[in-house]
Amino acid sequence: VAFADGPQAGLDLLDALGDDDVAEVQDWHLYWSTRADFHRRLGNHDDATAAYCRALTCPTNESDRRFLERRLREL
């Protein structure tokens, strides 16, 4: 959706998730990194930074961690 209709459309879908759905993905780094990327692409650097930082608190592998840290530094 975000590639076809833009990052705001993708962010709108994430924002439309219900509380139960969000509770299930709170500890999933890919949820937070996706939010971060949409915010980054929209120029919302503070929100992107917060989402990348949250992603880094989730369990992940070393490769993904390095990617998230690099994206965070780029902001």
C-alpha cells in the first residue's frame, strides 16, 4: 500500500489497527521499523527516530539491529 499510495497511506493502515492487533506486534521490530520508515519518508524525523529507537528495544537479529542503527544515524 505504501509503495502504491504513499507512506501516509501505509501509516494510516498501521494507525487503524485495533488495540488487540497492536498489542500482538508491540514487541516486533518490523512493526516499529515500518512505522519509522513511513515517518522518515514523510519527513517526520522525530517520529521516525522514536519508532527506530522502539524497534531497537525489541528482540531482533544482529543484521537487522545494524540496519536499524544505521537508519537511526542517517536521521
